[in-house]
Amino acid sequence: MSLPKQTMITEVGPRDGLQNEKQPVPAATKIDLCRRLVEAGIRNLEATSFVSPKWVPQMADAPEVMAGIPRPQGVRVSVLTPNMKGFEGALASRADEAVIFPAASEAFSQRNLNCSIAESVERFTPVARAAQESGMRLRAVISVAFGCPYQGDVPISSVVDVVSRMRDLGADEIGIADTIGVGTAEQVKRVIEAAAKVYPIEQISGHFHDTYGQALTNIYACLQVGVARFDSSIAGLGGCPYAKGATGNVATEDVVYLLHGLGIETGLDLDKLVDAGQWISAFLGRKSHSRVGNALAAKRAAAEQAT
Ligand code: HMG
Ligand code: MG
């Protein structure tokens, strides 16, 4: 079995992570977090969402965040765009990538986007066209691909159907997401292998929430079938406001530790990621959800005490 030699990490903490915080997080803090992530080597940064502020108040400051974050060459900044209004925000803020996010279940589509899957594809169609016309990269992330909080099981055929629709819209990358973190390794392989029959595996990414503690195992399962792109969230921040009880994404620090241990390149500086994760967790007044982050921070503290 050969694993990919390089991987691409998309850091989604500032968006997927902070969208779910109960306490308000000032734009300045979000900007500072993005700066720290870029300094740690993050080259794919999902910074914010241009969604309805009534639906997700934490992302209402998207224009301010986009105006304040560092934009060095080589850093691709992406934003969520559920419709043309969202895309206009993406364009005005010079985002590099628009992210559309259909669901694999009708029930979740209604809760998250207030419309059916077919209606969401209709709304995404002009977004896809506008992104292509303006030279913006287009990524699609398919929610609840391994289980839905409202419907329960999600047939693989439903996931493959949405993958095909996103391929037909011209998506440059398609993420397969475990919104509520229920998937297990063999299931993940089956879903990815089915998706790879209709869309190139090189352009598929994995997006795993860690609610049931399966995310790292599922990432390893993905690597075994050739997936080399993953979304992760610093300090394991996050969840989805429309998936109650779902915890954060797999922590970036934990994914990087796994990948480096496997000899897979990420281009990321684990120590700086740990700093960023500990910093934002301290700001939020809680312990980081990254096991690696906490272990390395404790090791450092012990070493400092010993000197
Ligand atoms: P709607 O209420 O059906 O929209 O919501 P509407 O078109 O009827 O418009 C209603 C109002 O919203 C209008 O304002 C619009 O202008 C405004 P009013 O006239 O009442 O003052 N509006 C907007 N404002 C700002 N930006 C926009 C926008 N669009 C409309 N883009 C809508 C439909 C899609 C807008 C809404 O359902 C929505 O914003 N949903 C987003 C929900 C969301 O962000 N969820 C979390 C992200 S997805 C996620 O976390 C999953 C993921 O991580 C993968 C995984 O883990 O599964 C990606
Ligand atoms: Mg998510």
C-alpha cells in the first residue's frame, strides 16, 4: 500500500471553527488568528463566510475580516458562498476561492440552506459560472456524506449524485464531509471509492468532524485510497450551527503530527501551529481540543521548568 508523499491542508478554523462560538469573537482576534496560521505555513485558509448574518451571526464581520487578514503571495483565501449575494461579497473582498456547500440529505439541506438539494444546485449554478468568469477557484463541500443528524443513514448513491452535480458545475475540488463525525474507516473508504468513480480522486478532499473520535482514523483510511487533501481546524475548533451536538473538526495539529509521522510532507510548522492553537484556546477560555497541541505544550512547559 503506498500513501501520498505530499498532502494539502486547508485550515478551516477561522470559518468552521469560529462560526460555532457562542461568545462573540472580535474581527481583530480572527485576523490575528489568520496571521498566526499563515506564519505557521498555512497556504489554504478558509477565512470566513458570506452567509446570512441572521443564520450565522458569527460570520457577519466577513468583509472586515477579509480586509484585515494578511494576503501574501501563495496563500489561497477561501470563503463560503451559498448564493450570488455571498459571491458578491467574495468578489468584493478579492477571495481566491468560492466554496459552495450542498448537502447529501434533503433534511440537512433544508436546515442548513433553507431549500432542497435541487434548489441549492440551482442557486450554486450562477455562483459557479461567476467564479469561473472571474478566475476564482471553485470548491464544493458536501455535508452529511457519512450520516445526517435529521435523516440518519445517507445512501452512498446520494453522495455520488451530489458529487456528479458538483463535477458538472465545474468544481475544482470536491470535499466529502462528515458533518457530525459518525463515519468509520471502512465506510469512509467505500464512500470515497464510489465518489472517485465519477470525479478524480486527486481533487477530492476529506472534511472530518471529530465528534466520535474517528477523524484521524478516517483520514488514514482516506490516505490508503489515495486522498491527499484534508480540511482541519486549529485546536479542533468548531462544529456546525445546524448540526446540534457536532463537535469541531479534526485538529490541524493532530493531522500534521500524523502526516509527519508517516513521512508525508505538509509544508507546515507544527510548533507554530501549536502556538496558534494554544493562543486561540486561551482567548476562548478553554483547553484546546488538540491532543497533540496539549501534549506538546505540556512538554514545553516541563522543559522550561527544568531549566
Ligand atoms: P434564506 O432566508 O432562504 O435567504 O436563507 P433569502 O434569499 O430568502 O434571503 C433572506 C435574507 O437573507 C435577505 O435579507 C437576504 O438579503 C439575506 P432581508 O431582506 O431579510 O434583510 N441574505 C444574505 N445576507 C448575507 N449574505 C448572504 C445572503 N443571502 C441572503 N449570502 C441562506 C438562505 C442560504 C442565505 C441561509 O440559509 C444561509 O445563510 N445559510 C448558511 C448556513 C451556514 O452558513 N451554515 C454553516 C456553514 S456549512 C458547514 O459548516 C458545513 C461544512 O463545514 C461541511 C460540513 O462539515 O458538513 C461546510
Ligand atoms: Mg464542517
